[in-house]
Amino acid sequence: MSQAYRHDTDRPLLGIALMLGFCAVIPLGDAVAKILSSRIPVGQIVFARFAVQAVILFPVALILRIPLRLDPKLLPLVILRTLLQMAGITSMFMALRFLPLADAVAIAFVMPFIMLLLGKYVLQEDVGLRRLGACVIGFTGTLLVIQPSFSQVGANALWPLAVAVIFALFMLVTRKIARDIDPIALQALSGGFACTGMIALFLLGVGLSLTDFDSASLPPPGDMDLLILVGILGTGAHLMMTWSLRYAPTSTLASMQYLEIPVAVLVGWLFFSEFPNTTSACGIALTTGAGLYAVLRERQASRVTGSVGPSPTATGAPASPQ
């Protein structure tokens, strides 16, 4: 199975488009999860998120005849990726319970900067000054958006920081295996593994009286549709993210992810009447500008590499060192 995916050539513009789709869809799922987190245990929301993923993607994989058998060498990485995804999503849903949607997303957005460093020092990807500059500008904009109030929420304001670290590692692992397994198979298996893990957490939660991992009572019937919607949005978003990492290096996508912040602000305004002040608006402008700059740079780089032969991104390096 893995051999079929090793010959894919990186296509950075396609990777960017898929990451943009992820940035547009994931805040919608977060908004629905925020609504639910005030009514039911977070563990039940996480379980529904992965259960829907498994229910959707296992039949899709069978219909499309996508092999689900893993190379034994990939199994530990897939399990690690699943554990990281479980921890990251749980941390994000906890953050949404205590913080405004835009604030939670903005604080978590030290993640792309961490990804940039991981891409450079762990994956040995070339990171030029212009890419680094785009990420620094985007990070500066993020700082302007962040308006934490630790006096109001205390240590719960740290949940988005946990999200940042966990998902940076998650995306690093995803990049390692994205070429060797079909994204649908990867997400289907992750959904199954995560459901098994969540059941174990529920059993542990009952024994330790952990409120957020309480499975003693089922969610109200009126919330079942929202739980399914969380799963559908999360599954679609993370499929796009997985595909994006297959076609473009992490250093290319790092700046793009900052575009999730203005989307989160818009969703927060529409769902919860949360609207940024002048400082936050300036930060949003910086992050959006940095993301658009990354798109233009990759378009120019793809034209240059297309005229001189195969892109060096096939080996995991950026299309054009900057």
C-alpha cells in the first residue's frame, strides 16, 4: 500500500488550497463544540467527533477499495498520531468552554511558529528568511488578537497553549506518514483507534469520578444532531489538513494557518456576538496579509520550478528556498 503513495510529487498550491479549506471549516466545528461544552461532558463530544469519523470513513474506504491494513512500521506512528489528536481536540474543547472562540484560537496560534521550527530542525526543511518573516508577522498579529484574562479564567487560559504544542507534534507526525497511507484510510483507522481509547477513558473516568469523562448519562436527544455535526465538520476539516501536508511542506503551510483566526472571529461574532476591538482588528489584518503573501510566494515559486524541471519538494524540501 505504501508504495502507491511514495511517488506523489509535492504540489504546494494544492496543499495551500486544502489548508485554506481546513481553516474555513474547523472554526465552525469549534463553534458547535463550544455550544455543547456548556451542556454535556467534553469527553462525550470528543467521542462523538471520532465515532462519526469512523462511521463515515470506514464504508467510504470499503466502497473505494482503499486498503486499511497498515504496514507494521507505520502502526506506532498512526497510534501516536491518534493519541495526539485526541489530546489536542480535548484540550481545544476545554478551552472553548472557558474562553471566547476567537481568543481560544488566537492563543493556540503559536502552533504554526512551533511547526516552522520543527520543520527546520526535525524534518530538515529549508526555511528562508521570507517564510520566516511571514510567520513572524503572522505571530505578531496573533499577539495583538490575544486578550487573555487570567484573572477571570485562571489556569484554564492555558488550555489553548496545550493545543498549540500538541497539534504541532500531531502535524509533524502526520507529515511523516502522509505519503505512505491514503488520507481516508488514515482518518478511518484513527477514528476507530480513538473510539477505543475514549471507551478506556470513560471507564477510567467512572472509577476516578472525572466529570468530563462521565459516560453514565447519554446526551439529551436535542444535542445528538449537534454532536453528529461536530463529527462531520471535524472529519472533513482534518481530511483536508492531512491532504495538504501530503502536497506541501510544513514550513510552507505554517503562515497559511493564521487565516483560521479571522474566520474564527467571524464565526464568534455570528454565533456568540463576540466582536474584536481595534487592536484585534489590526492583528487580524496582519495575519491575513501574511497568509496572502505566502500564497503569492508559492505561486511564483511553482512557476519557477515548473520551468526548470521537477520540484525538489518531492524530497520534502520547499519548492524554492527563500
